[in-house]
Amino acid sequence: MKTRNGSLMLFFLITFAWSWLLWLLEVLWGIRLYLAPFGPTAAAFILTFKDEGFDGVKKLFKRGVSMNFRKVWLIPIFLLMPSIVGFSLLFAVLMGEPMPQITVLSEPLR
């Protein structure tokens, strides 16, 4: 698969390099930046800037945060995942499991 300027292979290269380098920082030295999962996003913005400049990045960002949808979809967007996690924890506790320690909530920057 070859796209213009070979951007597809470069996209995957940047994505994997970004993600793995940031995860290695955490694994080897305990430095947690919480940026590793954003490798595809970073690659998209880097390649868009390379191909189209700052105007292309602005267009990409506007497309990514577009609010052109029915507002009723905000309900599942914000409530579905917390509801699933909450019901899973409730079910586990009702089945006799101890309440798990969720350190990312109690100590997010540790």
C-alpha cells in the first residue's frame, strides 16, 4: 500500500516509535508520561504538518473536534464507560470479591 509520499509506512513508523519509546521510559526507569497511547494521533498531526503545514493541522483538528451530531449522543459518550465500570465493580462486590484498589484514581500522578 503506497499513498502519496509513502506516508502510510511513515505513519506506522512514527506511531510505533512514539508508543514504544514512551512505554520503554516507564518500563526501564519508571517515568510515566501517559502519552504512549497517543502515538497514532501524534503521527497524524506530524504527517499532516509535513504535507500541508499549519493550515492542514488546523483543518485536521477541526475535523477531530467537530460537534456536528445530535446532542443526544453525548449521553452514551460520557456515561457508557463509567456505567460499565461501575456495574462491573458492583457485580464483583456483590459476588464476594474485595473492592479493588484503583490507584490511578487515588494517586493519578504517582
